[in-house]
Amino acid sequence: MEILANEHGKSIFRRTKPFGFWGKNAWVRKYKDFNPGVGELFPLSTTLLVFLTDGYHFSQWMMFTCLSLAVVFFDPMLITGLDSIIAIFFIYRISWSLLFWLFHGTVLRI
């Protein structure tokens, strides 16, 4: 998501068509004729179904979906005290940082 929004030209997506799903100007794909003044490409393409229109919003949707699934499937029996809460927080936070570094810093770069 960050690569697409801020560093597209330094990423593996730099050769994509500007108005393609992963393109630099993909955000306009949610509109008819790539023109915000004309209206939505299809019903809910600028709101609920925006993740179907471009790579940035799809990446954002994936991030929030994974976070939601982590909350839903988290086993509360793992928490037995303050030390467990702190340990679990750091495990999640370090995992998030490592995955961000892996993709933003290496995999998606040229």
C-alpha cells in the first residue's frame, strides 16, 4: 500500500500501465472513463467495493482483513496476566514491523 502510494517509481510496479490495477494513477479506476466528475464505474465502486478497483485499496483491504482475522481467531486463553499481555503485544508488533520491512524494504523494491 505504501509503495503504491509513495514510491511507485522505485518499486516492482514501476513498469505497470499508469491506469492499470497496480498503476501509479490507478485510483481513478473507480470512476467511469477514469473521470471523477462522471460518477462511479459500478455501484459502490467508490465506497464498499473500492478494493476491487485498484491495488492500493486492495492492499488496504487485505491489511484490515488480516487484522480482523487475527482478532477473531486470537485465543484469549493465552492471556494469563500482565506479562502475557505485554509479550503478545510485542510479538504482534515485531511481526508487523518485520513483515512491513520485508515487503516495503525488499520484496517490492527494484
